[in-house]
Amino acid sequence: MEFFRIVSLSACMLIFLNLGALRAQNLSLSPPVNFLPAASTDKAIDITNFKGRYFVTWKEAGATGLIHVCYLGKQYATQFSQHDATAGTEVSAFAPVLRVTDKHIYAFWLGTDGSLKYLINNSDTTFNTQTVNTVSFGGMPKLKLGITATVVGGKVMIASHADNKNDMMVALLEADENGVFKPAVLETIADKRSSDYPFIVTLSDNRPRICYTNDDGIFYADYNAADKTWTKRIAVEKSKTKVAPAVYHAFNTTRLFYMWKGYKKDNFIYYASEHEQNKPVNGYKLPDYFKTPYPVSICNVDAKKFIMAFVGEDQKLYLSYFTNYNPASWMEDTLFPAKGNLTLKDIVIPGAHDAGMSALNGTGGIHSSSINPCNTLTQKLNIGKQLNAGIRMFDLRVGAFNNAIYTKHSSSDCMAEAMGGGYGEQFKDILDSVKTFLNRHKKEFIIITFSHFCPKEASADHVADTIFSVLGKDKIFNNQSKENIGDIKLNELAGKVIVTFEGYANREKLIDSNSMADEGKTFLNFRRAYAATNQIDKLLAREDLFFTSLKDGTNKNDLVRLDWQLTQSSDEAALICNDFEDEKVNPVLNGIMLLTNVVKNNQSIIDLAQFGNKYLPSKINSWVTSGIINKNNKPNILYVDVAGTWITDYCIELNGIPLYN
């Protein structure tokens, strides 16, 4: 489980749900991914974050099953970190739960005798599985169905179900200096009845809330710790389930998410969201691929992200990544109006290398028969989908094919002179996607750069005419009064596309020139270093040297572009790729970031990218911390293969740190 952001590199299409209560923001979520293929369960799972490290717990399937506690990894780690352990020979018939305090992380479960048992961590990544503790309650009461927990006033409050038909129970647990809980008292929640165990969440130091179900629907009630009384129940409108409904804080705010599976045989997941003090009035259904017979679990990542974990109908463990911004409108959501007077030199945006090569629509070159997706494709998403995933800088190389202009990827500028090459998306389709996108998103802006022209195939003039005729004058940024990119405020770019050609300008068509040099006089000059290697250590060393060389600053027309590509060796491109089989489903995930432990046989360009991309956030973070990256040389474009929401999300994160403010 390497990096934990739960966004598929191969499937970055997101669903956008209008939350209403979130006002201008949208909830965006990634398709669910089976993240521990060997694990299965017939009860709920729980996931949590302890000091930036992620843990999950579950019981094995069966009438009773072993209790698992699994460390998944730390945010921005790059090595495989799955550490699964069991609580000795302890078994349970019900779902376990994790809870974090200032000093400890606990795993709780109900024993076969109805007792409350738990493990305590003995490090930031492991539990003491040799010592199983039992909470002492007077009278030896029995609990059943399941348990949830929260922290109230420095104590852990557990909520469960009595060993009867309807009663719910709670208890406050106080720990000693070693984290072991002292004897406690179980209290029955008076005048509240539930057919399943309740979920509990903290509202303040002395006020938790339970959420529970009965035949009338889903309800919640608050507890006053001072006088030990409960408020009247309040209904979550338009909600009904036979299974414990979950309630969690999300995005580190006072907003609550109520989530539940449908009634009886309806296994779709529904949710309602409101601030703590407000009654939720509308429920929404998640897309059809979110289905579970059990309660779900939420784990906060930061103020903009949370993870949902659940058990599918196949009893496998799934994760999905939720954000409270829409990647298609991330500039409007995060840059405007606060940063409207800044320039591109003050921010960082995500960019796509060989952006139009998500499909192979034709081959060319002297050895065209050797060209296939393995040695040609650089992206998983077409440009329309990349736009919706938040990508805002596109590198295009184009040529003539089948009496039309297509993007291309070849070993020479002219396909006839290349050893081999491929044609990707049709150029007009790309331009139509750009136009449609900007019509819908008036605050977003885009940079499109063109290079590697072959006049015999598609001259710069011909490409410029095509751009101008399809996009129209109103969509292309008019830079004729500006000398360079450093003079332009972000407010001026909203709703526009900056178009630049390498070493060429056509002011009538609103197209200016770009270059890649230590010092260039073009409108836009990219400062970058290309490693030309398939080895991650060499890429890291090259970029380290590059940023060190720029520590004193750049010129006004420079944008610093981090070129983060691993390049195939000749053997990989010519030999391994001849045996390449294009995969229908790619199991490699990126997330804050969670990557499955898959060793792949073929080192395609996509494979290399997915391997190398997991190092990008952690390395930039370390360079920022050490001062190798500073305000003078900070990257303005993160330029990658397999571009998707994962790189958009990281750019948003960077734009919020002091370096970019």
C-alpha cells in the first residue's frame, strides 16, 4: 500500500454530485478499488489515520473470524508498506473498529462471550498483538452486533447494542498512563430503540451524537455528558435501512456525513450531509458501482479529502477517494478570486507530456510494424477527460494521417524519417473538447504548446489556421500587448487558452512562441531538465541538480517545468513491447497514495510512468523542506505521463503552502 490518495492512475474519471448544502463546492469521488485482494469479510471494515499513517481492520468471513489489523502506509511513502497482523487467536462474530487518541490507536471488537476486547499500538505502525485486553464492566453485561467509538473530553466513548432486541448502550472509557482502560460502567440509552448497533461521533468535548436505525427510518440524538441526558431523536429525512447507518465528520470541518446502505435488499449507498447544528433534509445515492450489504467507514485525509472504505457484495475490501472540489473547476474553486492578481510564475498547475497519446489510431515510420501501445502511449485519458481531471497544460505534437491532423509520438519530427511512431487523437476532436470545456468553465484557463513540427506533414501555419478556425478568436488569449508570460495576471486568463508554438509566432492568429533554453527571448520559455532514463534514481538525481542550479531564480518569461518522465530503453521499446498485451484493467493506484503490490512483466511507457509518478509528491516535499526548491525556483508546471486527478490534487495542495503564497 504505497501512497494513499486512492485515485486510479488508469481510471481517473470522477463522478460529480451536486450537494446543495455544499453550495459552490461539489463532491467528487473516484471509482472504488479492491485494495487488499487477499482479504475478505462478511461484516463492516474500519479505516483510520494515525499520525499520517493509515490502518484498516476487519474480521475474517464466517460465523466467527480472526481479527485483522493492517498497516497500509504513510502519506507520500513510496515503498510497499502492507503489514497485516491478527489479534492472536481471538475471533469475533461482529465488525471490529479502530479509534485514535492523542497517544494511541486502539482496535476494539466484541468477543464471542459479548465482552469488549481491544489491542493497543506499540509503535506508530504496529499493534501489540501479544496482549489482548478486556474492558471490565460491572455486572458482566453482554454486547452484540457491533461497536463504534469516539473521543469525548479526552476519554473514549464506545457505543454498542445490548444482548437483546432493541437496546443501545454506551460507556466512557478512561485510560491509564499505559493506555489500558480502567473499569467502566455501561449505560443503556433510555427511550431510544435500534435494530442494529449505533454509530457515534464527537460534536464537542462533552457532546457526542449517535446515529441509529429502526423500522421508522434513520435517527440521531445528542448526549450531554454533564447531566448524562439524551436529546429527543431527530430523523434523517428520506432515509431507511436495516443496517447500522454511519455518521462521520468529513473534511476536518463541523460538517457531518450520514451514510447508509439501502433498505432490505437495496445495497446501494446513500448519504446526507449537513453542518452539526442543521437537520439533513435530502439524501443522495452514490453511483451504481458503490454497493454493500454493510456499514461504511470514512477516514479524513485533510481539509479537502476523505477516504470511504466498504465491503462489496463480493465480500472484498474497497476504497474510494472523495474531495470537496470539482477537478474540472479546480481553478475557480481554489485560485479565484484570492489569487487572481498573481501570475503563472506564482502558482503550479498540472501538465501532460505527449498529451494526445491516449489511443493508437495508426502507425508509421520505417519500422511501423514494431509500434504498439506499449512503446507509444503516454496517457490513459483522452484530452477531454484530462481537462475534466484538472490538467491545464498540454504538450502536443501533430502530423498528417488519413487526410487529417492527428497527434503523434515518433522518434523523429517527420514520420517518414522516423524508425517508428504512432498517431493518437485526432486534432479537431481535441480542439472541440477544449472549446466545449471552456464554454462550461468560464474561470478555467489552459496552456497548449506545440513542438516537433514537420512542415511536410502539418506546417505551423496550417496548424495555426486550424486552431483559429475551430476555437475562434474569443477562446484564444490575446497576448499582443504583453511581452512575456510573467506580465499576465491570472484574472486575464480566465476562460482562455494560451497557445504557443516552439520557435514560431503568428500574432494575427493570437499564437506566440515558446522555447526551452537557459535564457530565451520568446513569450514563454520553459526551464526544465529531461533525464532520458528508465531508472528512478537517475531521474531524481537529474532533477535535484536542476533545481539546485536554479536556486538564484529565473527570468521573467520563464516557467519552471518539472519534466517527470521515465523513458524506455531501446530493449524495452523494441523487444519487450513486441510481447506486450494491452491490459483491460490496470490495478496500479495512486492516492495519498495507495498502490497495489503488483509486479508487472512489461515495462511499457505507462508502466514506467505509474512506477515513477508515485515518487513525485514525496520528492518535491523533501526538496521544499530541505530548501532545494525555494521561492526563486519553484516549479510552475508538473509535467507527467499518465496525467489525472492525482497530479491535480497535488498541485492544489502545493498552491496552499507558504512557498506559493
